[in-house]
Amino acid sequence: MKPHRATGRPRGRPSILPFDIDEQVLSSLERRMDPKTHLVRPNWMGMARELHVSRTTISRIVAGLRRSGFIESVSEPRRPGASVRYTLYRIKDTRKSGN
């Protein structure tokens, strides 16, 4: 294995996350949302690339949004009668009511 060569960029997550990362994650989820049902099945890796953070950071932010009441988890079967289930998120309309 080739030894690590310093590039001036530290490994791991950025030392400081953007102050509005919660808003960015929620906006990214809203762009992926089905307008009728308000359900979204997030693409974790795509969101991480888009926002320049790790999948773990996205997961942590989504958990915080769930605890805050902005989104809720919904579990649905992949196929009718299947035991394997998807975890979807329903975005609540709390942000739109202030405008």
C-alpha cells in the first residue's frame, strides 16, 4: 500500500459545517418529495455529494429534523405482502405556513 502523502486537505469531515446545514438538507428533501403524498425516499449518497458532507452527517441532520417535528418516518413494504420495508420521510408543511 502506498503511504499517505500530505495534500493540504485534512481527512474526514470538514472542521466547520455550514450554519444552515439543516435548511439545506430539508430543501434537498423537498426537491425530491412527491407533491401529492409529501413522501420522499432520500438518496443519501446523492445528498451527501450535493451538500459536500458525509452520509453520516446527513443521517444525523435527518434524525434531528425528525425530533424537531419537521419530518416524520413512514415505513412501507417494497412489494405488497413483502417483509422487507422502505423507510420514507413525510415532510410537514410547517415551513410554508409562515409565508
